[in-house]
Amino acid sequence: MKADKYGSHRVISPKGLLPQAAEKLSNDPHIFDNELLIDVIALQPTATAFGRIKRECGGDKEKIAAAILDIVNDRGKFQDPVSKSGGILIGRVKQIGADLAASASVKVGDKIATLVSLSLTPLKIYEITDIDVDTEQVYCKADAVLFETGIYTKLPEDLGDQLSLALMDVAGAPAQVSVNAKVGDTVVVMGAGKAGLLCLAEAKKRVSPTGTVVCMEYSDQQCQLVKSLGVADVVIQANGQQPLEAYQRYMEAMGGKLADFAVSTVSVADTELATILVTKDEGMIYFFSMSTDFVKASLGAEGVGKHVPMLIGNGYYPGHAEIAFDIVRREDKLREYFIQRYCK
């Protein structure tokens, strides 16, 4: 039987909504003819979602597992009830609906990463077998369902499962850098976590040879990492939650030159104004992080008299998976860091 291509047939409540906005989905693993069934290997929650759960559980692995199971059992999907964000997963194709068999770019048994959020993906977890609290990866026995419009990518054999999983969670961020950063631009990346490092590396490629890439990061350790990787021209240690102080440090380091394009990748709240202040009028900001409060961003920009277009952190861009894969293939130091960090 064929169902709605957007997955509305899986919505239990409230009726009339699409799966991401819904509070509860049917996670029945018996698929419709235009759905794909996945045998899940691991989940990669967003840094915002996992970080909140980890803090609430005091970093205890068993409590984190119980909290994730409670969410999935209640909602039929993994969607953090506070941030509303999800993440992505990797797994093997278990079954292909009859209507998709001819057009699918995969076959049963292929390893794939989903490129749509867990916040809209029907998920049934049978057992959580392990959680890496450091890399925020959740290994489990589970079934997941992709709708007809659900996008995915085959995992590249040269990078391995753990690295691919880590990259796919944030692949949308460097893709937007590849589109919006131009030769000669000043590009600022707020945050030097996984997404931030990929954005910095892509920005270096796009603005060279005359542009400038600036990293603004709170942690001294991450600042030193950025310097060692060589992915930024200027590294500024600053707390984005203190916008005026961060702005002053930026202006001192950059001699008053504001950013043409800024990307916020931080996974904590209240950094919107710092990003806005360091961006010039008619520049552009990409708020990638799910910690972003878009009311604070829009009204904050208005309040400081900034006329700056702002992009919402849509994690999808055509070809974004390959852009992320290509970054780690060409950046030897960055690839080695990610391997040491995520491949255990």
C-alpha cells in the first residue's frame, strides 16, 4: 500500500501535521510501498540534543540511555523535547518498498547515512548496546523508516562508519560555506567543534588567496587545535554569550573589518548577538546551530540597527554529503584529528 510521500500517514498526534512537527509517530517497522526500512547501526544526535540530555543525566551512560529510550518510546522518533532537534543515523538497508525498488540508488544490505533529521524519522529501538559519551554516538539495535522524500547517502568505504556518521550530522554547515563564501571575503566561524572545523576548512578553500578566515571560540584548547590544524588565519578566544566583549576582541584583532559572511556553529544559547555584531551590513549570517533562538536573532539585529540577511540552519543542501567527505579527504591534519577523535 502506498502512503503520503512526506510521511503524514505516520503521524499519530496531532493529526494534520507533518512528522517533524508532530508529537508522536507510528514507528511500526512494517513499511508501506514507498518507504525504506533501515537496520540501524548507530545514532548521532545533534550536539544540542545530546548535550542537554548528558547534562541532565550528569554524564551517566545508563541514565542517558534510559532518557533516549524514554523519548523514542514516547514519541516514536528521537526528538529532544526541549530543543526539538534530532540528529542522523547510519544503518543497513533492510527492505525497500515495492514502489521504490526501481528508482532506489541502493540495494538491501547497503550501508547508508540518513540526511533527514531523526526528529521526523520513525524509530523503534529494541536495545541500546553502547553510548560513546565523548563522541555522542549511540549504538543500538533498532529499525528506522525513511519516507519517499527522505534523503540518504551511501557510506564511503574509504572513511569508515564512525567518521562518516560524525560528518553527516553536520554536513549542511560546510555546504553553505561552499555556496556563500567568495574569494576575498572575510569569513567568521563561531565555534570550533566538529561543524566549525569543517566550515573553517571549507572557508579557507573558498576565500583564498586574498580572503581571511576568522575563528571565534571560547575554549583555549579548541583555539590551540584550530591553530595546529591551520584552518584559520585569525583565532580569537572569546565568549559568544558576552556579545560586547566578543565584539571588542574581534574589532581589536581585525582592525575594525567586519565579516562578509558569518557562520554560527555553537551548541549553547545566547550567542546570536555576538555573531550579528561582527557581521557587516549587507553581509550574511548562517545560523547552523539548533541552539539558535531565531526571535533573539531577528529582534536582536533590529535592536542594534543591523541590516543583515540571516539563513536558518537547514541541514540539507544538494551534494552536501560529498562536500563534507571531500573536506576530510583533502585536509590531512583535519582528517587525522577526526579519526583520533571519533574512530575508537
